[in-house]
Amino acid sequence: MSKKSNPMNNLILILSAIVVGVLVYLFVLGNGSNFEEGDNAKHPLNIMGIMFKGGIIVPLLIAIILIVVTFTIERFITLAKVSGKGNVQTFIQNIRNYISNGQINEAIAECDKQKGSIANVVRNGLEEYSRVENDSTMDKERKVTAIQKGLEEATALELPMMSKNLVILSTCASIAVLIGLIGTVVGMIRAFSAMAQAGAPDTVALATGISEALVNTFFGIIGSTMSIILYNYFSSKVDALTFAIDEAGFSIVQTFSSKHK
């Protein structure tokens, strides 16, 4: 379960999202059916045509939304595997009951059934528990330290799997708004340029500039909002899983300490 995230795979996914964003912009939003006379240089007929008028920043913002969706699916799948089978709290309670009754082998068997990162950490701690319990060459303090070390090492191996790719979501939350603002500024520059012309303002250029500004603002806010909500959700899930691991580890150490004076 403790596989590290492959940066190359992530890079491929991000580049793929950018390519898809460009294709959606050109062939879906820019489709002639969305514009007067079938020409995407003309006035848009629907919302997709208006989005196309958002300009070259729109494909990047579409790509960010696709990246967020992709890594959200990845996080749901990974955290489901990390949690293992069944209810986590029920598993923790069962482990407590087993070790309180000295049923270490039964507790290990429960870990094998549960699977997941929590079960992996608990199993490692229980194996260390069994190893040092009857070791007459070690005093109680050294035994407790050995169990704690086993739990910490297993936790260190599992944590990267739980928290990987969250940095991508947090980055998307920041850059979506910034990229959207770039598009907004570009659109407003075009709008004011149209208004600044001598004589009657170029209404087409003015409308295009305003559309570009608003569309980029819209996509930027959508991408950032999605990223922030999902990042906080997954962070809370990781915190809950980490707490469950700490809780189980504490139970193992305390049980050993209370039974071995």
C-alpha cells in the first residue's frame, strides 16, 4: 500500500488535461453551430459560444477543472483502499478487544481481513508486540520502544499514500483564480480599447472584451472553489485516518505496558 506517487504519471495526466482543454475549446466551444452564420468570429448564439469568446486563457482553465476532477477520482479510489474493508472505528474497537484479552494472533488475523493502511500499521505493531513479548534479553522500556518504533516506521511508509497529490489540488486552488484574473484583465483591456476609439465605440470588440473578462472570471472561480472544497475534504479524511492509526498504536503500547510490569 505504500507506493509513492510517480511524478511522470502526474505530468502525463496534467499535459493530457491541457490537450483535452484545447480540443474542447476549439471543437466544442468553437463549433460553428454556436455562432451566427456558422462562423466562430461572429456573434455567439448560446452559452458555449460566449465561453469560446473568453479567449486563449479558457483552455487552461478547462484543463485545471479537468485536473481537479481527475485527481479527485484518484483520491477517492486511493483513500477507499487505504481505509480497507468495513468500518474503521469497528476495526479499531475489535483490535482493542483482542489485545486486551491477549489474543494477538486473532488481532493479526483481523488486520489481514481489514487490509488497508491502518491494518498494515496495526499488523506491524502487533508483530513487534509478539516478537518482544517473550524476549528475555530486553527490559520493559526497550520492548515498549521497539513496539513504538515499529508502529512509527509502518506509519511513515503509509502516510505518503494517504496524502499524495493533495498538493496538486491546493495548487489548482491558487492558480485557477490567478489565471482567471489574467484573462479578466486581458478582456477588460480589450473592452476599454474598443471604448477609447475615436467616434462611435466598436460595439463588437467591446462585447468580446467584456465576454472574455467575465468568462475567465467564471472559470477561475469554479476551478478554485472546486479545488478548495475537495482539498479540505480529503485533508480531513487523511487527518481522520491518521488519528485512527495513532489511536490503534496507542492502544497496543498501553496494553503492553499495563500487562508487563
